[in-house]
Amino acid sequence: MSIGSKGLAIFLATTLGTLSWNTVSQAAPLLADARGMGTGPKSAARAVKAQESQTVKEAEKIVAQREKLQQARMAIATNDRSELQKLERELKDYPLLPYIEYWDITKRLSRLPFNEIDGFLDKYHGTAIGDWMRVRLLRELGSRKRFRDYLKYFDPETITRTQLRCYYVDALSRHGDKKEAYPLIEKLWTVGASQPKECDPAFARWMADGGLTPEIAWRRHFLSVSAGNLDLAGYIARKMSKPAARRAALMRSVYRDPDQILDYNRFVKKDPEYRDIVGIGLYRLASQDPDKAAAAWQRYSASFLYDDEEREDFLRHLALRFAWKDDKKGLQALMKQNEGFFDLRTSEWLIRQSLREMDWAQVEFWIDQLPEDERNLDRWLYWKARAIQEQIAASGKKDSARTELATRLLQKAAAERSYYGFLASDTIGKDYSFVDRPAPVTPEQVNEVAARADMQRTRELQAIGEFYHARREWNYATDSMTPRELMAAGKVASAWGWHHKSIQSILAADYLDDLELRFPLAFPDIVEEMADKVGKNKALDPYLIFAVARQESHFSHDAKSGAGAMGLMQLLPSTARATARKAGVPYRRSWDLLKPSTNINLGAFYLNSLLDRFDDNRFLAAAAYNAGPTRVSRWLKDTGSKLPFDVWIETIPYSETRKYVQNVLYYSVVYAYRTGNKATLLRDNEARKKL
């Protein structure tokens, strides 16, 4: 590629975001100096012209460096050493020079050029690229059984990959200190899942030296059965004595048929191994029949004297099984039978179940059972106030003290910038509290972070489209930053247009009041265009699109979920394909979803189709966007048009969808505020509807 012209260089630099933070930040001082000279518009014009000239030179330099980067990669591929060395000299101040050196060495890694490797590791010690080189080297050395060399390069404090730790304990038990190696091998062995084959030689050596005791074998068998890995458990049992193997077989049998533990005389024995067998049975039985498990627990807890931690763990597990089966009576009986037992998730379920039944006295009762710090959260402040108000209304009598209490609770909740804070504000007719305060960092602090070598590498990787490596560099760079540095990093990412990292950084800094960084107006032109095109005279507006994209991906255009959803609005390729056909939007392959324009286009059309299906109700459309429209229709059928909107949202069966809906409504209000407009949390048609 050749530059062609200064105009092309500027275009490339602008569209790819190549200008450094320092270059951009220099413009303001130049203009300020011009004003300070007191010579009027001519001096200002000269300053602007000088800045434009500097920008052109910077752009030309970066474009040329990128050309040479590609030439260097070609030289590595063709083993043209003289050309590579020449290019490295020319790129000595290019941020990605370490990557060129890394690619070069790893291409020749099978020859183990230790002098160059050592030089690289010393030069880039404590950096992401230095650690990646160490990992690549360790894999090479381990696979070739170069264990003496392996011990030289392995760092037990920073290397956590199981495969590499397996090589390490193998090397240590061969050429180092067995007394140090064997406890590490035991720790790797005593897990409930299979370990990498690289561990096998160390395991065999440890066993041959008597490391595998009956207690350790039983422990791994127990862990394997607990994790449902019965084949692995059967393999472990073959290493046991015959009596222990028989008990191990009984444990696996109880896992498959936990009703066996109801034969109390068979299992109440002094042997501690029976205690483990019963434990497996109790957990399995709780999943199948919580009532039986609760009765069995009363018998066995007296016999085996479980400690407090074991008791709390099992009762929490059992309580959640009652909750998942919607067995409120069983759960209440469990809590009465086990005085002092408290589990937050279970208590929240009881509150929501009482809300679903519109039993306001029980709502208030269960909220009052929460710890004080939980009761003072905006969520429960709002719901306690609602419960009080509903009880007063149902009684038909005035209660000034209780009415005043409900008002105080709502006022306290309304001080928060949140879904519940906005609900409380609407209830008492108060303006929303936004509390918008920029992060307290100076331009000098921002420039200092931006100028770091790791941040410059991150920037250039992002600009050339190497997003995977850019994210790794960023995460490594920010991992050890102070809160102040993280705030500055958020500002840097925002200036780069890397919005998901600005959000990530400001959240990591635990500074939640900078709404510009937390709620960026990303891709505004595309969002506005699609809202006008698709949502004209309908419920779809720019704030809703912003809110969904913010919730789905934090505005990461190349985001991919484990379920296969892609892009800013996290569309499944199948959904995108069907939507594209209906909307007449060009769509050829799933990778098109990584283009912001295509993704927002299709996401807006799909969101609008859900609004059409659910009568322009935004929170039902949001629930359908997350959980699917079929589930939402089923939930509506189950509730039978009996619940107010806030109760329906609070009792959505999926906690993920519940939080999703609340966030989308809350974010929509914030995005209206960010664009200089005013919006309400709920529209009239949404607030009045019974669901």
C-alpha cells in the first residue's frame, strides 16, 4: 500500500483512529497560546494551520509504519532476516515493535534461541507480551521434555494454567525437590475432574513413591461423584482396597438412587465414609424431592453432627430447591425447623413469592427479616413502602404514622440513580436524581496513562483491527492500576471511541457518577437514523436502542456470547437472518453482525417487531429480547392480567431477565438525560396495564 497523498493519509488516520492522545490534546494549548498572543484571528488561523500540518505529518508517519509492519510480517514468513532487521531499525519507535520481535522469535521457537528469548524476556519483563512469550516457551519446553530448562523459566507465582503446572511438577519431581513437588502434585490430583494428560507422568511418579493414600483416593472419589463424574469416580475406586471400593460403589449407587438413604439403619454408622455417602444422598435427594430431603436431614444431622458451615451449605441448597419448585409452605417449614438459619436468596424468593400472591403483609414481614444493610437498599425501601401503602389502602382507614413512614422510605430510595430510585420518584412526584459528576482526573493524568507503552500498544492494535490482542493488552495494563489511573484509562478509552473499555474502567474504579463514561453515546448517527426509520410514531426511540446495546454488549461491536449472539445488540445469526428477510436489510453471513451499522439496523428492526407483538410495551419487549417472546407470552398467561407492572417485573421467573428489564428501563431514562431530553421510566400505557 502506498500513501498516495496527504489527504489519504489524513483519511486513514482519522477513520482508523490512529492519532495519539498527545496529538489530539496538543490542539487546545496551541489555540490557547494564539489567543494569549493578543494578535486576533490571524494568529489563531496560524495556530490551526500549524496543528493541521502536524496532524498530516503524524498521519503519514503512522500509515508508513503500518505498511512496514506488514512488510515485517512477510519477512518473518519468508525468513528474510536482512529485510526484517532493516525494518526493525526503521520501526524502533513504533508501538508494535515488540510484536514483530515476538512473531519472529516464536516462528523460530523450535530451535530454542535462548539468547534471544532471554533478551526478549528481560526487555519486556512485566508486560503482556513478555508473559505470552514465557507461556509459549514453556509449552515448547514441556512438550519436548526439556525439564531442566523448564524449571529455569517457570514462575509458580504467575503461571496458573493447569497444563503448564503439570509440566512444572513433573520437572520438579525429576530434577528438583520431591518434597516440594509432591504436595503440589497431590493438590493437582485431588479434584473432581480429569486433569490434562501432561499431569500423568508426575501422578505416576507420586503414586509409585506412596503419595496416594487411602484418604486421598477417597477424597477424590467423593469430589468426582459430587461433580457427577461417575466414570472418573469408578476409575479412582479401582485404586482402593476391596472394602473401600465397596463403599465407593455404594456412594455411586446412592448418587443414582438417593432414596436409598431413607433406610436410616443401613447408613447411620460410625465409619466417616458413610457420612460422605449420606452427604451425597442428601444433596441429590434435595434436588428430586425437597420434602424427603428435609425429613432425612433431621435424622442424619443429629447422628453425624455436621458442623455449622456444612449445615448452612446444605440448608441453603435445600431452601433453593424448595424455591425452584415454588413450594412456599415447605420453605417456611424448613426455616421454622432450623432456627437461626438465614439465606439471602431464599428470603428474596419469599418476598417475591408474596408479591406474586399480592400478600402485602407477608411482603413487609419478609423484608423486615433481612439484615439491616439489605433492608436499606433502594429495592427493599421501595417495596416496603409499597407494601405499607397497599395495606393502608386495603384497610380503608387513615394511618398517618405508617403513611409518613412509607413516604420517608420512598424519599430515601428516590435519592438513588437507579430503577428503584426512579420508581420511588414517580410514586412521590419527585424529579429523578441523576448525580452526574465527571471523574476527578486531570488532563495531565489522562495524558500520563495514554502515553504508557502498554496503552500505546493497545491503541495501535485496536486501530489495525487486532481486537483480541488489544483487549488482552488493555486488561493486562489496567489490572494493576489504581482507581485514579482506571478513571484516567476510562477517559483515554472514551477518546479512542472504545466505549466498552471506558465503561469497564470506570466500573473497575468503582466511580459510578461519571455518566459520560458509564453511558456513552456510541454510534449516535446510526442509532438516530434507525430510530427515525423504524420507530416512527411507535415506542422505539433512540434511548431504547442505546439502552439495549448498552445492556447487551457495553457497545463492544465485536462481542460474541457463548450462545452465539454477536455484535452490539447481541443478535443470533438465525434471528438476524429472519429479521433481514422481513426488513429487506442486506445480510449475507454472520460476520456482518460485527459491523455496527448492520447490527444496529437489524437489532432495531427486531426490537420493533417485539414492540409490535407486545402492544408497544417496552418492558415486555425487553423481556422478550432477552428471554424470547414465547416465554414472555407464557409468563403473561400464568399471571392472568392480575399484577401491576412493577410487581410483574419484580417477579419475572428468570433473575437475569428481571435485571435486564430493569436496566433497560433505567438506562433509557439516563440516555434521554444524556441527550439533553427528559423521559419517564414508564409510559402511560405501560404503567396502567395489568399483567
